[in-house]
Amino acid sequence: MGTVKRKSYTASYKAKIGLEAIRGLKTANEIGQDHGVHPAQVGQWKKVILKHAGKLFESKRGRKKADERAAPERLYSEIRRLKMELDWLKKKSGLCV
């Protein structure tokens, strides 16, 4: 007897099937037959989507607050970069002796 390889589905495929079940236009049995998936699996994917749907809207809108500790270092880095560019331009233009 050989080993049976389990089917593996991508997350997008599971979401597609689960959303189809949520729409309710077909029964889990019909969806399962159409896509070659067991009806219980269709129900599980539907349940997972419904459980996690609320988390999609938890993040606050607007600008993200910048890390206050990183801001000074980022600014000093920018100052160093601009100073190097200024020195290079002075050298190329002949203003610096």
C-alpha cells in the first residue's frame, strides 16, 4: 500500500472558497462538489474568515506615529548626507580652496 498525499491549498484559494460559502448562493455541499473539496472543509474556511474579519478594520486610520527615538538619528543622518553633498559641490565648483 502506498502513502496518500494530502491536498494542499493556497491561502487565496481557501479565501475564495470561504467567501463563496459566506455569500450563501450555494450550499457547502454544492461548493465542495464544484471545487473538489469536502463540505466540512468549506465550512471550516468560512468559519475562519468570519472569525478574523473584524481584525481587518482594527488598525487606526491616518498617519502612523513615528518612533520618537529614531527621529533624531534619522535627522542627523540626513544632515551628514547633505553636508557631504555640499562639500562635494563646493569642491567641483571650485569655491573651496
